[in-house]
Amino acid sequence: MDLTRRNFIVYGLLAAIWGVVVVWQIQEHFRFKSYAKTALRNRSKSIASTLGASIRGLQFRGAVFGDRLQPVLNEMVNGPTNDLAASGEVTSVVLLNNQGDHVASAGRIPDLDQKDILQEGERWGLRTVTFVYPVEGATVSQEGLTNSPTPVFVLPSFTNREAGRGFSRRPPPGEGHAGPGEPAPPGEFRPAAGEATSNASPGINASVSAGGSNRPAEAPPPGSRPERGNRQDGESRPRRPPWARGLNEQEYQAMVQKRELHGLVLVMPIGTFQAVVRHDLWLRFVIGFFATISVIGSGFAWRNLTTTSDLQLRLVRASEMNTHLKEMNLAAAGLAHETRNPLNIIRGLAQMISKKPETQPEVREKSTEIIHEADKVAAQLNEFINYSRPREVRPSKLDVQSIVREVVRALDYDLEEKKISIEVKGEQLTIEADEQLLRQALFNLLLNAVQAGEPSGKIEVCAERVSASEATLEVRDNGPGVPPENRSEIFKPYFTTQEKGTGLGLAVVQQIVLAHGWEIECLANQPKGAIFRIRHLKLAT
């Protein structure tokens, strides 16, 4: 697996981990928000149950009087001694009848319609949340709004005298009612003076009725029971409360519609809920922020690791090359010692033969050829010795363009012979390198470009900055170029595509490049030719 593909996999894995963490935190935040809403709903149910218990405690014969109920509602909303009000959990309470109108309330009455009450059961606003519960038998239920089997009525305030006129109990058998002006027996309510009395069960007077009219209670027909409704088709109506026995059916139904308790509305502030949700959102954001920092740091760490691994690999290659060069140096020294002396003897004898007067022209010509071949062998031997010599780098600060111009002047004769022009381009850069080795590398690259170029060709030398600490150096020509299959082979010893080449010039260039810790590569030039690019040149500070 190459380094580029490995980097793609690692960076993709880090991005996937970051995405999983972010999605997880978003889901956890919405889950926490749902839990907080559920906790607020449960708290509202607890408060509603407490209120239902209070109403049940205030109930007397199926009715709750307003003068006793209203203080309970006020204390739940505004009372300083009530724990619920002290904690700011309730802002308003509304008791509803069967038609959705409020029967009793404390605090500001919320804006509700029948659809909200019957279908949703709750409504979340910007600052408050409204919960609607049905009431059955003075207790809070979650079954929905249905008619209560034991209805509870919320009646206006009554005085003791009015209550005494509205309620009575039937005396036990054998007991009669006390007459006017006589003290009533214990447990009996006496009618007021001047009011009609009847042996039948008395009903509620105008002060107790829902409509507030002063019409007297109608006596029930003989043999009928006013506490029960008329039976039709075998059905019986629920027993009327004692205070409603004096009302006819129409008045009683109006009382049911107006005063029967069916719904409970609680309005609670959501400031604490919103603060808790915002705090959780902030925590999730902090976790996501640190996850982002961790992923970015891991990406930089991986990039530094790959860069370090690449540098270590290059150092290992350079070390191996240096070891090889040292071994080749020993072998080249022995070969030079064993070859130069015989070669010089052969060349000297050939010169002696060619200089004798009596030497025939044919022999003199052969002797001259021997001298030329000996010079070729000596040149190749010198190239080999130069290749096998260890490269000891002594870096110094060098001006790249100055070194290039000096090398170009050394090649004036070859350039004029083939009428090739050289152009030096790029920035004025100062690098750290060994001067002699850099001159030799540039000389070999330019000489190779001159030998490979066509007459009247063009060569460009360009130095460019690629970062704050590195630069590149390119030698471009418009010759025939290097085939793609030979671009990795031309730096090997004795590989050449030229008739007069030794195959060691570019190999020496690669040695010098590796000794400095640089890299060299051969690329195609457009529209034709070759580019030799040296990378990772260290800029001088």
C-alpha cells in the first residue's frame, strides 16, 4: 500500500470518528431534552394530583365552595407559604367546566381553545408550558375528558344562614320538625322565618343555584323522590346532590353545564428547563470542540509521522549508498593501482613506435590508434574512480545563480560548437551545499543536456522556492527526451543512450544529490525534451 492511499484511509477514518462523535452528541442532547420534558410532565402530574387531593378534601356533598377553594388556588400560585409557589413551579391554575370555560382560576388565564384541551393535552410556549388534565371525582386522571360518575361542582361562596336554608336532613321516623322559633334538633337545618316549609325534602334556594334567581323550590309530586331523575326506558339518572333537589331538570342541567368540574389547566414556567437544556447543549458543544481538536491533532501527528518516516527512509538509503561507495572506493583504488601502470606502459610504447623515423606509415597509424584507445580507457578509469570516491559534504552558503553562470562559462566551447543557448531563470536563492560537489553535479547535468540536445537547441536552468525552508533546481532541454521506461534507469552506472557517453555522469549526479539529502527525478518536458529536477534543497537562513 503506497503512502498516498494510506494517508487517505487514515484521514478518512479520523473524519468518520469525528462524525460519529458529533452525531452521538446531537442524539444525546435531544435525548436529554426529551428526559427533561418528561420530568417536567411528571412534576405537573404530581402538582395536579396534589391539587386534586386538596379539592377532594374541600368537597362537601358533591360541591366545593368558592370561598374555600380560591385561597388554595391563590396559595398554589402566589402564596408565600406554599412550597410550590416559593419554587416558582406554577404561574396559573384554571378549573374548567364541560364547555371549556373556566370555573375557578388563579394567576393569568392562558389562551386555550377546545382543540388544545381535547387533542393535545399540553402546549409549549416560549416561556411557559400549559398542561391540561381531566378531572374525575375530584382527582386528576390521564384518561381524557369524560363525564364523571360522581361529578364535583364548584359553587360560589355561601353564608351559614344561606347554607342552613339550603340543606336539611329528614328526621328519623317518629320525629317531627321543630316549629318556627323553636331550636332545631342537632343536625337539622331550620328554614328562615317567613319561608315556606314542606314535609318533602327541601331544595336549594336562589343563593345556591347556579343561575342566582330567587324562585322558591318546587315541591316534588306526591310519591316521587326528588333526589332521583325520571326514569325512561329502564334507565336511571344519577342521584342529585342534596343542594340541587329543589331545582327542576332544566335548572339542574344548566348548573351541570356551568359549574360541574371537568378540566384542570396548569401553566408552569420553563426557565429552569431551558437553562438545563442550554447547559447540556454547552457541554455537548465542548465535547464536540475537543473531539474536533483531537481529530485535527491526530491528523497533524499522522502527517508528521509520515514525514519523519520518509526522512528516515531517505537517511537509510543514503547510509546504504555511502556504505556501498566506501566498498567501491576500496575496489576502485585497487583497480586503478593495478590498471594505470600497465596502461601507461602500453601508451608509452605506442608513442615510441610512432615517433621512430624508420617506422612505416601503417605501423605509425596503428600506434596512434593504440594511444587513442589507451586515453579512452584512462578517461573511463578516471570516471570510475570519481564515481567510487566517497562524497564528504562540507556545506556552505552558496548563491545558486552565480554557481550556474560559472558552470555555463566552462561549457562555452561545447555550447558554441552546437549553437545551443542557455537561459538562467528563477529567484535569487541562497542554499546550503558543498560548492565543489554542486559545481560537478551542475556540470554533469548541463553537459548531458548539451550532448543530448539538437543543434540550435535551448537549455533552461530554473531555481524556485517551494516553502520557507526548501527550494528546487531544474535543468530543462528541448532535445529528444528520455523514454518513460528509461527514466528510472538513467541514474544507474554505465547506462547511457549516447554513443560517446560513459554512463557514469548521471550516476555521479545522483551520488552528490543523495549525499546532500536531496532527491532527483527525470520528467518529460513540453512539448519535447527532458527535465531533471533536484528537490529538497535547503535554503540558507
